[in-house]
Amino acid sequence: MLHWHPIKELMHELTGCNVETTAVHELTNYIEDEIKKVIIQSKIELQELNKLKKIQGLYQKHRIDKICVFNAIKTINAKSNAHLTQNCVGKVKEKRKENIEVQ
């Protein structure tokens, strides 16, 4: 569990505003959920890496290292960006249809 007090001080420092404790708790809950996603994806990245190592006849890793975590973050960000891109493309297509119909 993340300690909320240093986060509250940082939020105050960056914004110059008073920060409610509930706001800090909401932020820490969000961050903890994201950390859980990265941990689960890191395990998947480790398994994928071990599959490739097995094919090559190399030893398999038993620990999640910084490369697994880095790749997990990259994968999660790529998935979320792909989702956002699909939403944007759909909105642009709808807007183009509206423009065509109006003309």
C-alpha cells in the first residue's frame, strides 16, 4: 500500500491548492490498480520470453526483471493507445459522414 501523506504533500506542492485526503486515496487506489495490471502483464511477458528461450535452447528465467516490467508497461500503453485510436477513428468517420450529408 502506498503511503498517502508524501503524495498529498507533492500534490499540494505541484498545484498550490489544498488537497483533501479522499482525493489522495482515490489517486493511490488508481495507481495501485495500475501496478497490479503491470505485475500481471509482467508475468505474461516472462512466460513469452521463456517460450522464446526454450525454442532457442537457452535457460529459462525464473524472476521478473526490469525488462519484463518495461515490456509490460509498453504492452499496456500500446493496448490503451490502440483503444483510443479506434475511438478517434470512429468519431472522425462519423463526422465525415455528417459533413457529406450536410453538403
